[in-house]
Amino acid sequence: MNRKDLLLFFVAALVMVLLPSCNLAFSQDSAPQQTKPAARSSDVAQSDDQAEMDQDIKLFRREVRSEKDAIVAANMDLTAAEAEKFWPVYNQYSADLTKINDTKAALIKDYLETLDTMNGEQAEEYLRQRAAVEESIMQLRLKYIPAFRKVISGRQTALFYQIDWRVGLLTDLQLARMPMIDP
């Protein structure tokens, strides 16, 4: 698989699991190229492909956040008074989580682009950075427990985190299908 195919696989896999009702389309050339275009036009084509892929990923992530918001809303069963207090805390939590997930997405994108060429040190650095991202997510969750507890009950807070974890696990399940490093 080339880089574009790997990134499209990542995006498409997440779309298939998390957004079955969404009509996102990702274009890719399925026929292998028989001749190589001039280096300059190849660079322009790669740049165009990268820009299109970046836009697709941005749109996809926005849709995932929207779907997650809908899942939370459908499952929390908040009163009007609780909802009025809950959603601002949730929105700030979601914004902070998005920043961490921006880092995670960049790491995964870089991993997929360099999978075939990374050396041992680069592979280990990827692992350290990825572990730091996962730790940041858990630290964020712990940080927000008191904020959620101020506006909803302990049981509702637990329910929210169960929903949050499940959505995260669905995403991670798809990430587990990424190609692995060939030793």
C-alpha cells in the first residue's frame, strides 16, 4: 500500500464503524500508474492529494464529534436544569480532548507515511509519543471528574465516562487494524 492508500484506509475504517449513516466520499486512484510523471507534476499531485486528504480527515473528525455529541445527548437523560449546566462543561472537555486528539491524529498520519522507512529509534519515539497522548487523555478525564460532579450526579458522571470510553474504544478498535511494523 502506498501512503495515500494507508491514510485512506485509516479514514475509511473509522468512517465505517463510527459513521455508518454519513455519506462521506473519499477518492483514490485504484489503477496503478504505469508511467511516472515529471517530478514537478508528481510533487504538485502529492500536494493536492495531501490537501484533499487533510480536508477529508478534518471533515470526518468534525462528524465524529457531532455523532459523539448526539450519543451523549441521547443517553444522558438530563433534566433541563442539568443540561444547562452539563453542556458547557462537556463542550470545554470536548475542546480539550480535541486538542489531544489533534496530536494523536498527527502521530498516526506520520506513522502511516513513514511506516516502511522508519528506523528503530523512530519507531520507539512513535511509541513514546503515542503513550504520552494516551496518558494525556486519561489525565484529562481525571481532571474533569470534579467539574462534571459539580453539575451532575456521581452516577451520571460515571455514565458519561462510560459513553466517552466506548466511543474512544470504537475508534481505537479501528486503529488496531492499521498496518504493523515489519521487523
